[in-house]
Amino acid sequence: MNDRLPPPRIRLAHPDVGDEEIEAVTRVLRTPVLTMGPETEAFESEVAAYHGTGHGVALANGTVALIALFDSLGIGRGDEVIVPSLTFVSTVTSLVYAGAKPVFADVDPETFCVDPAAVERLVGRHTKAILAVHYGGQPADLAELATIATENRIVLLEDAAEAHGATYRSRHIGTWGAAAMLSFTPTKNITTGEGGMILTDHEDLARRLRLVRNHGQTAPYEHSFLGCNWRITEMQAAMGRAQLAKLDAILARKRALAAELDGLVSAIDGVEAPMVRPDRDHTHMLYTVRLATDAPGRDTVAHEMALRGIETKVYFPPVHRQPLFARTPQGAAAEARLAVTNDLAGRILSLPIHSRLTSGELAEIAGALNESMRAGRAAGVVSRSL
Ligand SMILES: *Cc1c(COP(=O)(O)O)cnc(C)c1O
């Protein structure tokens, strides 16, 4: 696999940024207020209003937003939080930063979101919360998870980093648990370069988060508890407002592209298009296909795609297999327990999806995938997760 690869002609993601964002940032730069000002307040209330939550608290990025959230909820040492392993690493490392212990739960083989039955089995004496992840932009089973949380008197939290604007049973994500996190890194559907937000209906929690992100400062130079500098800039907030105004158009465009891609990839032997449950919508931050159990090796297929100039990625190598966790008791227990996650780890592949793709490029992606599957079969390597 040492062939020199061409730079990708079709990239996985591309931020949808234009004159509106440039003008918004420029507007801020002509004022003296570059942090914690009117743009941040407006960004927070506009994102919260969009999702139907009482409050939004913007932070420097999604990862520290989660750390601040756990801290504000008193989730820390001695507490367990149930999380999927098929997620970005910081869903879990943010918990570790807060001092809490992640307990890895298996996922649904079709939506790749955490499986409520698996979650229920793992609830124990030390469980404080369930942190559900809306994989790739499709909401997890929020009603079932909310019921489990209520019955066990634990908290449901949403890692909605990938799911801005998604709905579940006609209600937006962010309204189902005690709080939800959004991220605005450049691969997400809307971006501020870096940025994050916590959505919540709880006023006390929002107030606490605002203090934690600003050194626990309760009055000028009075620091009542431990906080940090996790503020967002006015430039980012202004950019975020311009992005939010485009969110519906971006989501509509991505849904249309995903529907078109579904038709193309489903026609390829051994490739399964993403599954979308009828009671929720998918915002397609990712477009992840699953290769059939008898398909060629996923890594071979990914390499063949790269040779054809199409960028693909594995979202995500399971967190419990990361060196950071693999040798811990939680990592070892997860390796033995997470049959679906371990199986998917060898079979999933995310294809390019972003609002600027054209139908011609979708056809190229599908054409390359078809050829890559054939090349893989010819090489005689059959996919198996190790
Ligand atoms: C992107 C992402 C994060 C991290 O957000 P940052 O803003 O990059 O810190 C956390 N969880 C999930 C599921 C993500 O996709």
C-alpha cells in the first residue's frame, strides 16, 4: 500500500462559507468588542430558538463544552456515564477529563447509534448519565433513552455535535435530554472554524456554564469556583449567525444529495446505503456506507478509492480500541461486550458529502466505489473485522 496517492479530487467535506460570513466577521472587526459581546448573545439565542430550547451557551469548541457540562452537572469522580464507543474520541475523553468513568455500550447495527437495550443492561449503582451520540447526523433513539433515564433517575445528555437541526418524532434534537452539545468545527454542517454550544432548558445550568467558561467569575475579579477560559470570540459568533441562516438550505441540499447517492450506491453489489428510521430525519453530516460481510476488505476498498481521487474516512475507529483505552479495564470489557461495534469497525466507510457536490461528482463517487469493490474482489481479500 505504498503507491503514491494523488491528492483527492473529491473531498469528504467542504465548509459552505461565502460573502455573508466574510461580511459578518468584518463587521465585528470594525468594533472594539472582540469577545463576549452582542454577537455571542445573539448567536446563543438564535441557535436556541431554532432548536426550541430555552438557553444556548457558546463555548470555544464542542469538547470543552462537554467538559463544562459535566462539571456544571456535578458529574465527576466516582460517577459512571454510559456512552457508545463508535464516536469521536472526545465524546469519551471529555468525561475522563471531568474525572468520570465511561462505560461503553453497543450500537444499533443499522443506525450506528447507541442501542437502548444495551444501555439499560449497563445502568448500575454508579451511573449518573447516558450520553447519546447522534451518529453522522441521525438522532439516536431518544424516546427510549429518555424513558430509561427517567426510570433510573439518571440524566440523558445528547452529543449532538453532528446533528444541528435534526428532528426526532418532529421535535428537534437538544430538547430530549437535560442538555445537548453542538460543535462548529469545519467538517460539521455549519461551522465557526472552532466553536461549540450547550443547549438546555435549565436556567441554573445555563448560568453555571456561563460562569465555568469564564474562570468561575461571579463578580469582577471574584472567582467563586474553578473555571477556565472557554470563551468564544465575537468573530466566530458572527460567523455562526451567518451559518445558522444557511442551515436549512444546507440540510435540504444534503438530503437531496444523500437521496441521489442512496440510489447510486445501493445498486453496487455488497454496499449498503445509510439506513434512516422513519420517525426521524438524518442531517447527513456523514454519509457512511456499510460493506456486506462477504464484501472485499474495507481498507482495500478505501485505498482503491484514494487511488481514484476520492477521499473517504472511517468514522470512527471505536474509542475503546484507542491505545488510551485499550489496556484499561473499561477498554478490555468493551472489547468483549461490543459485538456490533467491533463488527462495524471493519465494515464502515464514509464517502464525501457536502453541499457543494454536484450530481456529476456523485456519479464519480459511485463509479469509483463500484470499481473499488471489483478491484477488491479481484485481489481476493475478504472483509473481516479483526
Ligand atoms: C466533532 C465532534 C466532537 C468534538 O467537537 P469539537 O468542536 O471538535 O471539539 C464531539 N463529539 C462528536 C460526536 C463529534 O462529531
